[in-house]
Amino acid sequence: MTTALQIPGYVAGAWNVDGVHSDVSFEVRHLGIAKVRGRFDTFEARIVTAENPLDSSVTATIQAKSVNTKNQMRDEHIHGDDFLKVDEFPTLTFVSTGIRPDGEAFLVDGDLTIRGITKPATLRLEINGFGTGFEGHPAAGFSAVAEINRSDFGVTAGPAGAVVGETIKLTFEIEANLEV
């Protein structure tokens, strides 16, 4: 069983994500030959690291309208009915339901909600480290990746669905600060 002693510098506690030093992004195939990338500019999360790391948890909320692909016309299309339908479903959420070891990493199982549809999703989590942040307060870094099928969440992509891949890769690069 994994214990806190096996994670250098591990600190149990409640953490808030530092939005300035974190990134939530995605990638999808276009025409089957290229990858289109984007990010969400507005998100928040709370991570609770338990004494036993396998009892830890995370809850995250992403503002759907904050999608940014560096192309305003594409972003507006993603806001609409073919994709995220942001006027009706303003947030995407993830709530963990369990954590399992996976070699040097962990698998974080949870419920992902997009367009009001909740499905199980698993993030492959790497703990980048625990250290001291600004003002001497504890900080932690995490990287996580998940792949989801857009159709599972009602994201048809409309007519563009013929050229937009089914698999969406979600990537989370997170720096968090211990609540003091």
C-alpha cells in the first residue's frame, strides 16, 4: 500500500489551485491528420490530500465559456449547441470518487459532467512534488491526463462532427497552495 512516506515532501491538507500557475487544456484530431489544441482560461479546484494518499480527493469546476483556441470564430462555435452549449451548461465539473496506484503514478477515478451529462472518467495523475511556495507556504504540483469520447457527453459537433475526432485529450498542469 502507498503511504505518505513514499511521496517525498508529502503534506496532508486542503489545497486551492493557483490559476496563474496552472493550465487546463485539451486536444482533438481535426480531419484525422492534425491536432487542434485549446485551453480553458477560468477554472478552480480544491484538492484534499489525506494522511493516506489513496483517501485524497479533488473537485474541479471549469467555466465552459472560457474556452480559448486562439480563434474567436471557432471559440464561438464551441460555445454553441454543437459543442458545449454554454448558455445552458455554463460549467464542466469533475468530482473524484477514488484513487488507485499505477506504478509511479496514480489513477484518479471520478465523475465528469459536460453538458449536464455525467460519466465516469479516469485521470492519470503524476505528483510533480511538494515544496515551499511564496511567503513560505506549502505548494504542490500535479499533472493529470484523461481521454474522453465527446459523443458520450452529447457533443455531436454538428456538421463539423465529420472532421472533428471523437477522442478528446484533457490535460491538467496544476500548482496548488495549502490553505492556511
